[in-house]
Amino acid sequence: MPEDNKFDELLDDLLESDSWTLVFLRRFASTVVLLGVVFYSLLGGSPYAVYLVGGVVMLLNIVGLLEFYGMVEENGLPRFKWLGLAGGVTLVGALFLHLSGLARAPVSAAELELGILAVLLLLLLARRVFAHPAPPAFAMVGHTMLGVLYVSCLLGFLLKIYLMLPPYGVRLHPGYCLLFFILTTKCSDIGAFLLGSMIGRNKMIPAVSPAKTWEGFAGAILLSTAAALVMAHYWGAAKLGGMTLAHAAALGPVLAVGAVLGDLIESVFKRDSGVKDSGSFFPGIGGVLDLLDSLLFNAPLMYLYLHLVLFNE
């Protein structure tokens, strides 16, 4: 009987592992297909590439906000869903128009973002004054603003990476720069899965994500760093603003750690909401935030590294 129990436990583990593997492969395949469509235009020098990037980011922004506010609702928490959605769309739309030069504002991008966030905050506070009966303003306003900050503001850094103006004389191809960022970040997920599934034994934070192990974390760092080094070797001088192998060796681990943290943060959101996936935008795979979690966390890190480190040498 003990041997039969052990066999049943082993079979259950294999089935659970296969299920997790299928989910991972589906999400990876969807990411590759989506990115392939986008980067075919970006790297091919399509004149419509800027509009493609702006349209994709806006679509992700809208769906991501709806998913976020849906998780807030699942938590039984209050929020001004439509006002938050309008604020997030305005923020990303205005940032795209300004950075692309289609409708440049007489202020910097940072001032533009702060201005929109300030107006949104005032509107939310005013809306709460006229909402009776309603939950406390701390909850209504706080949950709404968090959605805009987490989804729209962080997605805005993807636009900044793609549409940034490098210093004079720096050779930077925006499509390759964005590709470097996304591939290095996503290699963290792949490295964590491969090494974690092979030798993973020590759980990282089982209360948040039972599948993550410290061995997988090491795999995330190794594969992200290797990918960054390979891309820097081939594209560094001509496409990535003079990125050297030393820069890639520093940036790879930073983006790997950020990717893991971004995934854990979204896991907390989902656990608090009692949902398996953030949404069902991709049937059988999950929501937009399930695919973006690591990119959202890493986008400001990549942008700051480029401006504060790489371009300041």
C-alpha cells in the first residue's frame, strides 16, 4: 500500500508538471507570435512602425486596465473604473503624441505625465465628493490611481524606450533596442522554467508562487545575462547605442531580477483576488497582465539604465 501511495503521488506530480508545462508553452508561443508580428515591422524599417507600436501599447493599456480593475472588483474593493480607464488612455495617448512628434506639448514628457496624473487625482477626489453613499475616499481614489500607475505609467516607459532621442552621435536603432529589452526580460521566464523544472528544490516564496524556486531564479539570471551578452556582441555598437559586453553583463541580471519581481507582484494581485489569471484576453492562456507583468516592472529599469548609465559615459 505505501508503494501504491507513492506511485499515485508521483503520477499526480507528473500531471501537474505537464499542465504547468503546457501553460508555459502556450504563453511562450503566444508571446513569440505577438512579438514576431510587431518586430517584423520594427526591424524591417516600415514607415508605419511608430503607429504600430503606439497602437499595440494602447491596446495593451486598455485591456490591462480593465483586467486590473476586474481584479480589484474580485477583491470586493471599490474603484472608479471608467474614470481610471479614461485617465490611463489619456496618459498613454498624450505621451505617444508628444514623444512621436505628432503633437508635441510645450513641456517635457515627465511634466506632461505629472500634469495628467495631477488632473486625474483632482477629478477622482471631486467625483468622490458627489458619490453618495460610497466607500471611503482613501479606497476609491487609491485603487483607481494604482491601476493607472501600475498599467499606464509603466507601459509608458515602453514608448519612452522606443521613441527616446539618444545623445548626438549615438547610434541607436529603436526597434533593436526594444527587442533587446523584451528578449532579455522574457529569457528570465524561460531560464527560470528550464532550470527550475530540472533541479528546482528550494521554494522561493511558496505563499505567493509555489512553483518558483531559487534554482529557477538562478536560471533566470543566467539565461537573461547570456541573451544580453549575445545581443550586445552582435548589435551593441551599431544598434544599441554602443552597449558593451560589460554593460550587457550588468543589465542582464538587473532585468532578470526585475522580471522575477514583476511576476511575483502580479501573483500577489491574483492571489488577493482569488483568480488564476488576470483575464481571458488570450483564451486558454490568460490575460494581458499575465504576459506583461515582467515587462511592466522592467521598463523603467531599462529606460533609467540607458539614460543614467549607458548614455552618460
